[in-house]
Amino acid sequence: MEKEKLIDWETAIRRVPADQLDQVLAPVFDRKAQASAKIIAKGLPAGPGAATGRMYLNADRAVQAAEKGEKVLLVRNETSPEDLRGMIAAEGILTAKGGVSSHAALVARQMGKVCVCGAAALQIDYAAKTMTVDGATFKEGDFLSINGTAGEVYAGQIPTAASEIVQVLIEGSLDAGKSQTYQNFKKLMDWCGKATRMSVRTNADTPEQTAHAVAFGANGIGLCRTEHMFFEGNRIDAMREMILADSKEDRQIALAKILPYQREDFIGIFKALAGRPATIRFLDPPLHEFLPHEGVAQSELAKKMGVPVEEIKQRVKELHEFNPMLGFRGCRLGIVYSEISEMQSRAVFEAATEVQKLGVKVSPEIMIPLVGFKKELDLQVDVVHRVAKEVMKEKGAKLNYLVGTMIEVPRGALTADEIAESAEFFSFGTNDLTQTTLGMSRDDSGSFLGPYQELEIVKKNPFATIDQTGVGQLMEVAVAKGQKTRPDIKLGICGEHGGDPDSVKFCHRIGLTYVSCSPFRVPVARLAAAQAMVEEKQAKKNKK
Amino acid sequence: MEKEKLIDWETAIRRVPADQLDQVLAPVFDRKAQASAKIIAKGLPAGPGAATGRMYLNADRAVQAAEKGEKVLLVRNETSPEDLRGMIAAEGILTAKGGVSSHAALVARQMGKVCVCGAAALQIDYAAKTMTVDGATFKEGDFLSINGTAGEVYAGQIPTAASEIVQVLIEGSLDAGKSQTYQNFKKLMDWCGKATRMSVRTNADTPEQTAHAVAFGANGIGLCRTEHMFFEGNRIDAMREMILADSKEDRQIALAKILPYQREDFIGIFKALAGRPATIRFLDPPLHEFLPHEGVAQSELAKKMGVPVEEIKQRVKELHEFNPMLGFRGCRLGIVYSEISEMQSRAVFEAATEVQKLGVKVSPEIMIPLVGFKKELDLQVDVVHRVAKEVMKEKGAKLNYLVGTMIEVPRGALTADEIAESAEFFSFGTNDLTQTTLGMSRDDSGSFLGPYQELEIVKKNPFATIDQTGVGQLMEVAVAKGQKTRPDIKLGICGEHGGDPDSVKFCHRIGLTYVSCSPFRVPVARLAAAQAMVEEKQAKKNKK
């Protein structure tokens, strides 16, 4: 319509439903093949697109199969961080339990993986390595296909293809670039670039994710979760050694083994960013997440590490928490074990100097998680500055970097004036801020959020769209208090909400500098940010 | 000194350290016997006073022994709600793990039980039914003695006696009434009565606790936790039946069995209060707390209920939560299963009409827990009013009652203006408000609160003394917003902080109507409340 000059480009921007934009990015089924395929179960659409592959019920076996060149679907009752490698290796993820904010769904969106979750009809038998549904039994290695846009599960193999937009931006196809879909997408994104005040960053933990996000137009990284770097390959061994260590010295020895891996990751990320800023969050999750919880895996680890299995069981027991969300995690780890923050600082700064020497600009922004007290931040900022000085001296380099914090517990927002004395930026961790402000666990809310939406207690899922009255109020308090202390403070958001159009518009209205979201949500966020700007202009016009 | 007219009574009030007042209420060891006794371990002083008895390592066996007339000490690695009956039956509680805010410590203070916790030197062998410490092994049935004021554990039996004050107020001894200690105490409490603006209520779940608190000068109940009523005797069976029920009808059948027990409890409590107000909190904890988690107990329950044990295991699994503090609990239960709130309303109002007919005034104040959204409260208020009308019609009676809410999640405080439209009172649940505002689990904070205090991140344990900057700020927001909507709104506090002198004074300064605390902390709170008033007067004088 814009082409025909019936409407101007600003109106065009407003008319595209931002929430549906990611569907044109997702891979699709071959239409003909799909028509003759049979739906065997329905679940929740948790990661858009189409995927097909051989079913595996275990992350390790999924990885092994993928390494042999198989296309793989990971099928689980539910996923946990231990399944991460399997999720990375898989074309798509299918779970029998969990909602749209379950671990599987969140990680899938983060990775841009196709995902169907909570397909309750699936009966998974881990011991027999089979999945039964509606009388039919599937063995590991059998083909399944899933449509994560519609939440459908199919028997058998249905051919898929990348969307034309992905073919152009990620795969570099020139042919697809000529397609109308891509041309329309490009025009829309160009308009967004003209209109937007807020910048759009991405949540990315690997060079690959970063490159994708940049291709989609991300202006940098808003959240790099460093813990995801500890699960791959042999890294988890060193991490476990660190957790099982009895003394600071032994922890330092283990951490020294992790340092080169982490540094390599940062080098890759800084290169992919080509000068764009990278907000790097220090270790956040509770340590027990890195240890195996099942007997067999514990025995294997004991053998590998040459320690009695009782020692591992004992440490897992010690680290057990009643409410891990509110436990020994975030900056509490870096404060009690400052050697962890030291290692992470060193990895960042060594990587930064190395990339800078190649002539590539680097802008690391180190983010301390879960701060509720200014003193917490001060203690971590001291570590970061000390290590930065050491590395700059060793390498004879000069680095520009920022240190800031996540605002993700209410006390952080309420004392933002104090915290801003030490924080050069705030990033709202709205996942946890929602959990703490509402006293509502994301992972456990499935049992009552359904009735709550039916009874209209909540209008939208507060983990998908920011609860503006409650959580939003705290964000506004933090913005006002932060800016009072430090008028030029950088303000961002890195929760899942950063990819939700309503939430993006709210972030614009309260004056944030940027939003950050999963790579495949970047175009959605760019459109929503542009819409917010256009709406603001329109509202001003209407006032006059 | 006051007697000698060297200082006036207001100065006298200010000079008594409120925090130490509960020590003169606690039972004491016979001095001579104690001198020759041997300390075998040290732990944390978690419930003041002296206790002696035969050691039992299991709640059931402790109860059985107590029923046979034995004086019993319950000794555990740590306690959980399943140990409650054993804790009630015991003279004192001794744990090898946990801090001053562990389950054992909190319940002990609530009950006024002597408690030593975290005596790490104790090695408990549940299977062998022995406790080993420093080379010596004690069997179940052996005598131990503990001093909960000093945190000491002794081998053998040391005779104890109630403090003189308790002898007078609880046991009705006339002799002890002549003692100087009692006379001084009485004079101090009389002065407090003159000075105080805030009233002091108690947290009490039984008629006995209520009577004790009234004897200590409580002006009513600020928190009656109805779930504690479900653990005794056969009640837990009906509760478990309710939880395992598949349909609303089956839940109602099970709830009908609980109704008479709950009504009897309320009758006893209303009688003991003799017209004083009673804030009754509806069911709050997650349902899994009522089911057994160990195989043997699950099998026993299955046999008792005539259901397959798999069904019980399945339900326990379904109810498992990653973060139960933030899960399916509080008003979420009463909203999803409104029949629970119906039964509880009926029990309250039937008891109220019955006691009222005896010529005793009743003032029930029904408190809906964990409210974060006005609509949550509205839905529960509807149930309460409907049942109240029904009961009044059935009994031909007229009842005065209030319905209000706990403010215990940040969103409740932030939207207090909306919530006050439906709430006739607020009671600050500062235990949970602290956990959510700080993003810090009370039960899990042991791993970092130590270093946090050493590093001066927190000056005092925020679960013992209100964090005025963060949690206190939210309380002030809620007071201001609540009063804006409803100028005469009743404002109280029912967290553990209600018995902490610094916190009591803070509550006075922000204008609360009352504080509420454990029965044995009532004199402490009364003194702190009087000190707050005297300090306020003094400050005003100094200004002039």
C-alpha cells in the first residue's frame, strides 16, 4: 500500500503487527508434504517455524547422532540446563510438559530453535527409549516433525526450508534477496531504522548467535550470559572441579582452566560485534545447576574426577536450596568467591585487548547480577577495576569499558539512587523482577496462571508482557532515582520482555536507552521500537 | 532508681534494654546443678530458657514418649513442618544444622520453646537412633539439657523451674507474685500501658497460646495461622484426603471433615480473647507440605487411605515446585479452590455466632494472604461475605467482622491504593516481604548472610530486624497509598519482626496501628512500643 502511495511509511509501520513478524523468519514445511502428513499430538507453540528429524530422548544421544550428521529432534518430558548441548544440536525441541515460559521454551526462543512444548498426550518412557502417543509407539531414531508456529507434532519426515529472509541474511543467498518477502522485510526494517529512538540489542552467548543478531540489525549485545559458556565440552569438568574445591587456591586452579575457554568466547563475540557494545553478565545461576543430580551421572563424575561419589553427593546436598531463585546466586557468588569474578574480568579484558590489537573496536559493559545493595556492587566493581588495570598494564593497552548492574530485585529499584553512584548503567532483568515483585515463580506459575487469566486477575501472562502497574512502577521508580544521581545513566532491559512488542513500547515511554532480546526477535523489537516512536509523534501531533 | 525518685518513669522505660526482657520470662536451670554439669556442645541461642528431658530423634517417638509422661527433647539435624507435633510435645528443641532463622528457631520462638540450633558438633544417626558428640554416644531416651539463652548443650538431667513471672501470669502462683522480679516486671508493664500508642497483638494458633499472650498483655491476635490447625491428630488425614481429591465435590467432602475441628479451634480462641480482635489468616502454605515425602510414610498413607501408593507419589510429584515460596500458595489456593475459603469462612463465622451466644464479644478479622492484585482480594472477599450472610441467616445472628489482606509481596505494597478499596486492614507480612523485596530466601540465606554481615553489606540480619531502606520504603509506600484510599485503614505487622525492638519502633514511626509477635515476645514488644512513644515525645520536646 505504501508503494502505491495510499499510506505513508509511518502509517505502514504502525499497521504491521509486530508480534507476527518473527513468523516470516522461521523455517517452513514443504506445503505439499505437510498436506499429506498426520498430526499425532498438539502442544503449545513455543518457538516458531518447522523442524524435522530423528527423535532422541536424551541430550547426549541427540548430540552423538547430530555429530554423525543426523538431523535430530530432542524430545523430553521437560528440559533442564543439563540438556543444553542436546538442544543446541537439535533442529527442534519437543516436550510433554511445561508452558510457554518453561526452560525449553525460553532457551528455544533464545536460540531461535523450533519448539513445541507441553504436548501432554506424549508418553515418554526413558528406560525403554520410546514415546507412545494415541496407541502408536515411536523408537529413538524414528522421524518426527514439529510445527512450532502452530504447536503441532507430526509422524514422519516433512521436508523444510529456511525462510527467504534467513536465506539472505544468514546464509547469504542472493537469489532469495530478490524475493518479494525479503524486499518487503528490508524496506520495513529500513523504515524502522529511520524512526527509532531506542536501540535494539540482543541476548546472545556465542559468536554465532551474535552474528545472526547483527545480521538482523542488532546494535550490540544487551545480555551475554556467561554461564552458558560453561556447559560445553570439557568446560563443565573444570567448572565442577571449581565447585567441588575446598579452598580458594583449589578454586583458582580450576578457574584457571576455564579462563582460556571464556576468553576465546569473548574474542569471537567481540569480533562478531565489530565495535558494537557487549553487556556481559557475570556468573548468575546457583552452583548446584552445574552438578549432576542423578546417581549414575554422579558415579560417572566421581570416576572421572577421582573422588569418592559420596563427596559429590554431599556437595549436591549442601548446595540444595528450598528456593534457588532466591538463594546463593548472582553477585552473591562473586562476593563470597571473588576469584570467580576475577577470572571473568580477566577473560573479558584479555579478549578485549587481543581484539583491539587487530584494529577492531571493543566496548565491553560488565554487568553485575542480582544487586540489591549498593555495597554489593561496590565490592564487585573494585574487583573489575583492579583486574582491568592489571591486564592493561600486562598488555600495554588502554581499554574503555563500563560497569553496571542488573535491576532485578525490588530493593535494587527502590535504592536505585544509591546504586547509581556506582553503576554506569542499569539493565532491567524483568524476568526475575517480575518473579520477585509478584512473588510468583515463573517455573511454578503453570498451576494457577491459567485460572488467573480466566478470572481476569492478570490480563496477559506477566512473564511474556511486562506488568506495567506493578513491575513497571518499580522500573519507573528506578529510572527516576537512577537519573537523579546520574543524569546520563544508560538504561536497558534484558528480560524476555525485550522481545515483546507491548513491553518494548512501554520501555520507550519510560525512557530506556535500549531493549535486548533473542536474535530471532530482533526484527520484532525493531518494529515495535519504531512503532513506539511513531505513536509518540502522533500523540504529540494530536495534542496540538 | 525510679523508686528512689532519681529518674522519672519515662526515663526508666527508656533505660531497660527491650531485647533482653524475654530472658526474665524463660525457665531457668537450678544453679547448683548446672555448675556441676558438663557442656558437650555449643550452638546458636534460638529460644531462650532452660530445658531438660530425654532425647528423641524423631517427632513421632517424641510424641509417644511425651504421651507416656516423659519430659522430652526433640533432637534433629533440622526440623520441618512434619516435626511440628514433636516440637509441641517437647520441652526443648536441639538441631545440628540451621541458623537463628531456621524452621526450628522460628517455630520455637513462636511457641516459647527453649531451642538451641546449629550445634554442628552433633553427629546424628537416624538409623541407629544415636547422637555422637566429641566421642561420646547418646541413645534415644538418654537425658540431655539445653540452655537456649546461651546456646549450650549439657549431658544428663539438670532440674529447671519456670521464671517467677511465668509462675504468676501463667501458673497463677501467688507466692511468686511477691517476688521482686515480678513486681519490677509488673511496674514496667504498667508504665508501658500508660505510654503506648500502638497496641501489641500476638501470633497465636491455639487457645493455649492465646491465653498466655493475653496474660502477658496482648491486645488481641494479629496472626492466627490456620494451617497449623491441620497437622494435629486425625486432621491431617482429612487434609490429605482433600489434596488427593480429584473433583470439587470430593474436596468438599474432605473439607467438611475438617470444618468441625477448625470451628472448635476458633471457639477456643475467641473465648480466650474475651472480645479482643482476632486476625485469622486463611490457608497459606503450598499443599505439598501436607503430604509425606518419604517412601515409607507414603506407603503408610496409601494403606490408610486405601489408594495405590503410586497415586500419592504422583500427586507429590505434581505438587513439587522449584520455588515453593513463590508458587501455588496463599490466596492462589483459595482462588483456584474456592471451597477451601468457603469452609474456612464457615468455621470462623459458626464459631463466632456460638461464642457470641454465650455473651462473649467476638471480633474476627479475616486476612487473605499473598495478595498482589486487587482482583485476587475481591474474589476472596466475595466468598467471605457470602458465607457470612449464610451463617448469620442460619443462626439468626448478627456479626461484626473485617476482611483485609497481608501485604507481603512488593506488588501488594505498590498497588496498595487499589487494594485498599477492598481491604479494611493491611497487615505487613514482613517475613515474605523481606524475601521478595531482597530476592533472598530466608531458609537459604545461611550460605551468604554470614559473609554479608562481615562485609557490612547488611548491618543486621534482615529477617530479624526490618531492612528500613528497602522493605521499610515499600511499607511506607503502602501506608501512604492505603491511607489515601481509606484514611482510617487499620495497619499492622505480623512478621517475626513484630517482636524485634528496632522494628517495633520503626512501625511506630510509620504510623502502624499495632504490631503482632509470639506470645513470649509480647512484653518485649510492649516495652519497645512504649519506648517508641517516649522517644517521640522527647524528640518533640527537643525540637521546641
